Amino acid sequence: MTIGIVVFPGSNCDRDVRWALEGCLGLPTRFLWHEESDLQGLEAVVLPGGFSYGDYLRCGAIARFAPVLEEVRRFAGEGGPVLGVCNGFQVLTELGLLPGALTRNIGLHFVCEPTPLEVHPGSCRWLAGYQSGEAISLPIAHGEGRYQVQEDLLRQLEENGQVVLRYTANPNGSMGDVAGLCNPRGNVLGLMPHPERACESLTGGEDGLRLLASLLG
Amino acid sequence: MPHFHARVQVSLRPSVLDPAGEATRAAAGRLGVSGVTRLRIGKAIEVEIEAPDKATAQQQLEFLSERLLANPVIENWTLDLIDTAGGPA
């Protein structure tokens, strides 16, 4: 079982994700350069945080056209597990795999701090290791993490149980306190907090470990 | 006080490299639109301003454009004073 980690020009959490998967969980990984299109032999794909293509135009707007993402879209369509963290979440919304958009934080500042969250796993395969309503803390580090979507669509997402992670002290003005969203099928998760930075007690807690450990099945 | 509406267009000077424009042009090709030969990204700034008369509004907007909205070293700007929405207060 090998996990693919997409590397765009400007990704900067790809190594952190590798460490969390290989160092903390013993899961082999393979970096996928943005121009690659071979996902053969991969069990799951992670889109890491960073500033893909300099976040020119809009966050994730250019990354969306990377050749590797056509394959990721196909992989997700076949039910393959796909995780987008921070910039990866922004890419998933630009790609249309998750609805809505991430815009400038309401306070205009880049926010980098541990953030309290509430988990509502529903059918999200990535969150199967958490209790419904469980309170956890994960670090956030973003300037554009304010989730925005049409009001009626937000209600629909809530009714479907797709709002799987909520801020309990909203740091960025996200509508509905949305911190993370899952697709209806449960295989595609996008979230602004960084689970890969919370996998060791030595460096900021272990609340993110169970999310990545879901890959151990 | 009369109320004026203006649009200031700020663009990079032609000699200044626009990496964001180049990256966006490359993405256009990936979307299948291959004929884009030039793509430059600027800013369109909407301004509403109160001033005693149109000439004063024009003068203040030019000052704003030159000193705040654009950096004349690397950017050009154009000012479009669109309308005088409100009457005298």
C-alpha cells in the first residue's frame, strides 16, 4: 500500500505529509510531480498545503489544470481516497470535487495557531477513527481559509452531513464554521487545518494521527 | 456634497515581468485555449468619493491613483470618472 503525495511548484507541506505517513505510521509514500499522470499502485492521494503556482489568480486556480489532477479526479470518481489539506482543500474546490470557495480571512491576517474543532465524521472514511461530536485541536496556517458558498447549498451540505469538521472558535469567518468538508460518497475530504502537523506529542499533539491512520484500514 | 463614482485601472508597465499572467496564460493552454499570445493581470479599483465638484473629484482621484493605488515605477494607471450619482447635500 503506497500513498501518493502531489507536489506542485510551491507546495510546502509535502515533506510534512511524508513524515507523518512514513515516520509516524510506517506507510510508504510516493511523490507525484504535478506533470505526472500515473497513479498506478496508489491506495490514496494527498494534496498537501502550500502555495501552488504561487497561488496566482486565486488559490488553487492554476493548480487545477495540472495534468496529475485529471488523474486524481478520475481516481476520486472511482472511489479512491483523496485528502486535500489547506492549499489542497482550495485546489479541490477549484477542481469542483468539493463545492464552495476559500476566500481571504475576515480579519485579513494570516492565522497560524492551534484551533479547536468539532468532528462529525458521518460517512467520511478519513474520519472513521473519531467519535461524533468529538473535540480536537489541529493547527491552522492560512490567509485564505474563509469558507464561502451559497446559503441554500450550505444548508444542503449540513443536511447531508458533509460538514465533517467545524471550528468551535471560528478563526477566519468561515460560513457555518466550516473547517472541513467531505463529498457525499465519503472518500474525498478537504480541510483547512493541518492533521499532518499534529501526529506527534513532541510537536503539537496527536489529534491528527487518527485521520491519516484511517489509511491503515 | 456631490457623490462621484470612478474606476481606476492599474496595469503593470509593459517592461515589467508578470509571472502571474504568464502562469495563467499557460493554464489557458491546458484548458484547451491555445491561441492566447499575451495575458497580463492588473487591478480594477472601484472608488466612490464625495467632492464639492467634478474638477475637485478628478484632481483627488488623480492624486490617489498616483500616490496610493499605483506605483508609477512599475505600473501605469487610467482613471475613468463614471458618473455623479448624488446631487448636492
